[in-house]
Amino acid sequence: MARWNTLLAKRPAQRVGQALALGLTLSLLALAGCGQKPAAGGAPGGPPGGAPPPAQVGVVTVAPREVGLATELPGRLEASRVAQVRARAAGILLQRLFKEGSDVKAGQPLFKIDSAPYLASAASARAVQARAEANLTQAGAQAERYKPLVEANAISKQEYLVAVAAQKTAEADVASARASVQTAQINLSYASVTSPISGRIGRALVTEGALVGQGEATQLAVVQQINPMYVNFTQSTTEVLRLRKAVEGGQFKRAGGDGASVRVVLEDGSVYPLAAKLLFTDLTVDPSSGQITLRAEVPNPNGLLLPGMYVRVRLEQAQADAGIVLPQQAVTRGSTGDTVMVVAPDGKVAPRPVKLGSSLDGQWVVLDGLKAGEQVMVDGFQKLRGNAPVQAVPWSVAGSAASSSAPASGARPAGASAPTAAQPTSAASAH
């Protein structure tokens, strides 16, 4: 009986021990299961400790090449030849013989002025010439008759000299009459107003029935030759001297065979397809602005360019042998200088000051601060987290546009299934 009581007293303690052992076993199993589960934001087989993978950023590899140093300057177009059509004959304007805004040829009739007075003047001049020629014939015949008589002493020498002088006077009258006829013909030709040059004519400045050329040469129209065109622009003397010193020092080389390449940028930002040719650089500096005037000639076969248009002139005067071109979004400009983010081989990102040149087709020309083979960050700045390393991937314009139009991190397109355990979840969705 005492033994039975002893056994009954030991059973509760054994049950407590068994319960404690069972709880410890379950705890160990739970901890083992948690150790096998991938950490949030990580991937199976990822970095130890469940750390997220490095962020991917777009980079471009520095590759020096020959780059033209272009400067954009304001300019204005001007017709290569301009002629004012004026009435050189006084009279009533009878007819306009051209279409306003059309192309005309040199010598093409444009206006017709009343020519009746000039026809009469020409007829009168011809009549005077005929009378002078008749007098010359009579004076010449008389001098011929007197010549043998004076040799035979039939008449005095004085009479012969008078006959010879009369002949010479008649000859002078004939020459004067011929000049008068020529003048009358010229005045008559002025009644038909022609184009002095080939080009495009504007609107008529007078109408039929107007009295023109009375007292002064009345302007009737303007003809402008717009193929080729001139573009006049100015450049700072400081920039000119800096480029010349750099070329002489061997830092840059002169661009082109004729010293400069010129392209015209239109008001809408598009580049005119035909290249211009630099004609001259003025020798005088404007004392008020310190600018030098330059002129270039640009072909205009289709008449796209018009006189008076404001344009931008892209002037390339030098070339850098080891220039570097970067997208504009890769450069951060500030009051203290220009910087780029350089990705090291170990994935660390660090800022780097650079020296910029001019802009070229929407990109910056870097003259100093980078070396060949270095990787410059262009895209993914929002992914930087302190000194955390990144994964550099090649950047392209097409890839950048595609990434900008892709869904945001953690979002799924309609109809897409949720990530499974075999698919790594994004950092955004894990958080």
C-alpha cells in the first residue's frame, strides 16, 4: 500500500518532464524551419545573411574619340543679292508684267511705263541726225570741189580752209546727232522696267495708273537672290583667343580643311540639312560688345530659308583628339562645378569633377576628368543607398525609354500571377 502511494506521487512529475521535453523539441523544429526559409527581399541561394542583391544601374564606358568642339551663336539670314527695282523714266505706269512672289530672271520685263513721249523724242533725234548727215554730205562735196581749184590758184586758200572747216563742223554735228539718238533710245528702253538680277520678287509697291519717276527714281519692287543665302553672326573675342591658343598649344587641332565647319539650326531646333561655308571673319571688333562679325554662305535650293530669319549657327572651329561624349543626364551641373558618378570595379559609386566643353547633339563633351575604360553612371540614381555597391549594366537610349515606361517596382500587370516561392520577390514588395 505504501509503494502504491509512492508511485502515484511520482506520475505528475514525470508528466511535467515529458511536456517540457515535447515543447523543447517543437521549438527546435520551428527554428530549423525558419533557418531554411529565404529572407524577405532575398532570393534562394542569395547572399549570406539574407541581404538583398546589388541594385542595377545603367552605365556607359568611357571611350575617348575625336570630337568637334562646336559653339552655337545667334545669327540672322540675309539674301546674297538684293536689288531695288526703280523707275528711271518718268510717266504713267501702264502694266505690271510679273506675279508677286515669283522667281524672275535677269532682264525679264516687270513693269511697262507710258513710252509715247520717249518715242517722240527718239524720232526727233533721228530727224536731227538725218539733217546733220545731209549737211555733212554738202560740206564734204564743197571741200572736194575746192581742193583742185586751190591747187590751180583758181580760188584763194582762205576759201578752201573755210570749206574744210565747214566739213569738219558737219561731221561733229552728225556725231552729236547720233549721240542724241542713242540717248533717246536709252530713255525709251527705260519705259520697260526689267529685273536687274535673277531672284525672287516681292510685292509690287505701286499700282497701274501711278505717276512714277517724277523728280526721283520711284521704287517699284525688290528682287532678292535667296540661293545661296548669307548668315551673319557674332562671336566673342575671348572665345576666339582661347581656341587659337589651344590650337597653337597642341591641345586641339583646327577643324576642316578650310578652318571651320558651319551648320544652321532653325528656330524649331532642327538642323538644316545642307552645310554652310564660312566666307570671312571681320577684322574689326565691335567696341560696345567685344564681338567679331562672321559671315557664312548656306545653299538654299528649295527656298526654305528666308531673309530676316533668326537662326542658331553651330560653328566648329577646333577638334579634340581625346574628347569624351556623355549623355546630358549623366552630368550634374552646379555653381561649384560639374560632376559625374563613376562606378568602380568593386561596385562602389563615387562623384568625380569633370571639365565640360560644348554640347553636341544633346550630349556633353567632356574635356578632362575621366579616363578610358571608366564606367559613368547614367541611370538608376534613385537606387543608390549610401555606400552600398551596385551592379553596372550597359545603358542605352532604347533601354532607358523602356525602363521608364515599365511598371513600378512591386507592381504587377493585369493578369500576371503572384510570385511563387521559386520566383524572387522584388525589394519593394518584400518591404
